[in-house]
Amino acid sequence: MTVQLAISPASRSFAPWTETTIDEDGLSAGPALRYEQDREIYGEGEDADCYYKVVSGVVRTCKFLSDGRRQIDAFHVAGDVFGIETGGLHSLSAEAVSDCRIVAYRRVPLDKAGTQSVSPRLLAQVLRNLSRAQDHAVLLGRRSAIEKVAAFLLDWARQSCASGTIGLAMTRQDIGDYLGLTIETVSRTLSQLERDGVIELPSVRQIRVTNVEALNDLNG
Amino acid sequence: MTVQLAISPASRSFAPWTETTIDEDGLSAGPALRYEQDREIYGEGEDADCYYKVVSGVVRTCKFLSDGRRQIDAFHVAGDVFGIETGGLHSLSAEAVSDCRIVAYRRVPLDKAGTQSVSPRLLAQVLRNLSRAQDHAVLLGRRSAIEKVAAFLLDWARQSCASGTIGLAMTRQDIGDYLGLTIETVSRTLSQLERDGVIELPSVRQIRVTNVEALNDLNG
DNA sequence: CGTCCAGTTGACTCACCTCAAACGTGGTGG
DNA sequence: CCACCACGTTTGAGGTGAGTCAACTGGACG
């Protein structure tokens, strides 16, 4: 199983909850693992003996309901840390949205870590994820479809942008499952924004924002 | 301003990001601050020089959109920690849902904490909040009104229950803003659950669950 | 040139929202 | 003790934003 393989490079990091092998860009922490598009990195319920940092590419973390409905928690890009969990098990699953490189760090479950202290950098990463999750909740609970899409575009432009045109790594389905919408609604909303002269859609996976103010207005 | 007053008892805790004055129940960490119902504990954008732990009562943390729409992030009960933020400012506001007692702990912003390490207990609390936020996102993005209400009831029964009857600390408006619904939909859904024999509503703020399985089924 | 699959578009439906009125309960004052 | 008010809640009637189902489009690839 690839996951076994995935863990091995991290074993050089022995201290629990430390980042001794992580440096600012994460590149020298050991060889990056490669995951090709749509590969699962870990599944809901699997042992959470590692956490991860994205080196390149995009990763989605998500949850599933028993009937298959999916909610994407976040898209992670270079520098983002994901997979840090309370218990010994991952409560989300993680998948490669695009081909990507990822560094794994071995961890010890919190309940076995005793009084060993934690790097503030790690805490900062967790707090960043928490803050994103809180913003996401407002979006999911209180915004209309067009506001959701506008917020997503602004957010993604900031994260990924080679300014001018946004390159989408993900499908409409991914966007829908991130925003709590169906693909049809995502598609229709993008078309409407195009008709309104707010964006252009040179190709399916490329979006050019021609009127940022309009998006900012929609963002409240 | 009451917030100034609120901070003082925490000043006995000097080390940044430590919990030396916190013990398991949080009661001996210093005198608890009292907040009466609907008092603001801190506002969005205020300096986050303290974080907090609930001793008794219920606290809500929430965000507002510019037009007044509100999303409640979480209800916090005895033992829960809230108000730990990435930057120097609170990104949510916190208010007393019921009269409550709260302990404040002074903190130092992460960016000034340097390499000082962090208690794993604090990290565990943050991870708990993160996990709750992730569950909340699935609820907001992918569940129907009746599923939302069922999930809320089960959740709240677990947190607050003197088994048998659930005592609600919050209004329908609070529940709606937590679940991403209007008060009318919350009310109608509760009425429907009552008609279906799943719950009883002896009074507005009391709910007796008569059929837990039905709720669990709705919860997926 | 045909197949496949992601995306788009259209027609229709429905879950939830909006607006409005009625209800109930707790508090206040006569 | 009762009349009245305030406010949170419930209920009803009607509207609508987003979902559903289905047909169509357009690149990518063999």
C-alpha cells in the first residue's frame, strides 16, 4: 500500500510534535512524496501517525456522509499543513487535486505526548486552519450562491494567482463540494458572472477577473 | 470598559502560551469573571491579548457579515476554551448566551512568541475546536434543515444533558444562526419532529428526546 | 472521425425564505 | 388579582433561489 511507503521518509523525525526537520519552505525536510492526481493521501478513519505539508500542487481535505454527499473542508497549496488531528485517527480524508509533492512528518498522538511541548510554528499552522474553517462556516451558512463563488474566486486568486488569469486546479464538482453547491449552480453562476462582465472564461480551467471590485462587493 | 476589568485576573499568568494556572477543571486558575446574559465578552477585531475558558454557563462565538447576517461558530460550555487566534486580533466575537463564569488567560501573540514552546494541552484544545469546525462545515454545506436540527439536538444533548430533557440555553435565533437556517425553519422543524413523535416540547426551552434512533438516523 | 467526459444550459420542482398574523408567557403597573 | 405590554415563538400563505433531471456542447484523445 502506498501509504506505508509514504510514511517512511518521515521516520527521520523522532521527536513528537516537533518540526526539527521542517524549514521555512519545507523542501529540505526530506524527499517529497509524489501523489498523482486524484490519489488518496489518507482516508477518514485511518491512523493519523503523520501530518503533512504541501510542497507543490493542490490537496483537498474532505468529509463524506454515508449517502455519498461530500463536503470539501479546504484546498491546500504549497506551504499549507494538513492532517493534524486530535485523536489517533484522521477525521477527514485527503486527496491530491493535481499531481503534487508532499512532505510527511511523523507525530505522536496528543494523549501519549504527555507534557512534551509543542513548537509554536505548529500551533500557528493549526490556528491558520482553524481560522480558515471559521471563515468557511460563514460562507456555507450565510452566503448566496453568487457570493460563495465570488469569495472562492477571490480566495483562490490570492492563493494561486499568476496575476491576471486564475488557473483552477479543481473541477466544478470540487468547487461545488467546497461551496456547498451543485456543479450546475457553480456553472450557471460562473456563466452569469461572465455575462455581467465580471470575469472571462478563456477555457474551462482558466478564469480572468476583469472586475475585482464587483467581486469584492459580492464578498461583503 | 469591562474588558479591561476582565483581563486583570489573568495577569498572574506571565509566561506566554502556557497554562501554568490552569488545572483540569479550570476553577482554581483565579477568580472567574462573571458575564450576564447577552453581554459581549470580546468583539470581532479587538485585541486578542487573552484567551478564555468557560467555567459555567454558555458562550457563543460568531461572525457577522456587513449586512447583519450572523453565523454562530460554536456554543462553548464548561471546560471549553475559546478566543485563541492566529494574529493579534480576535476574528470572531464572543457573547454570553446565559449568565456565565469565565476565566481569562493572558497570551502573547504568536508572532512575538519566538521559539517558546506551547503546552500540548493548549494545542489539544485548539485541535478540538478545529475538529468541531470541520464537522460544522459538513452540517452547513451538505445537510437539510431536519438533519441540521437533529444533529444539533444530539450534539447539545451530549454537551448539556441532564439526561432525559434537554435544557436549551439559547433562543431559536441562536439555533438558526448556528445551523444556517431562519428561526421559522427551526421552529417548523421542531414542530414536525414533535408531530412525528421524535421529541416533546414541554416548554420553549426544554426538549425531551423520545426517539433517539430517529435522530441518529437523520444524523446519517 | 468517433468516443468519452467535464461542463453548460434549459425546464421544472421543491426546500427553505419572506412577510405577516396569531399565540403564549413573563413582567409591570393599576 | 387582573389588564396590559413586550418579546420570543409558532403558524400560515406565498415567493424564490438553488436543486434535480435531462439534453446538449465542446475539447481531449485514440
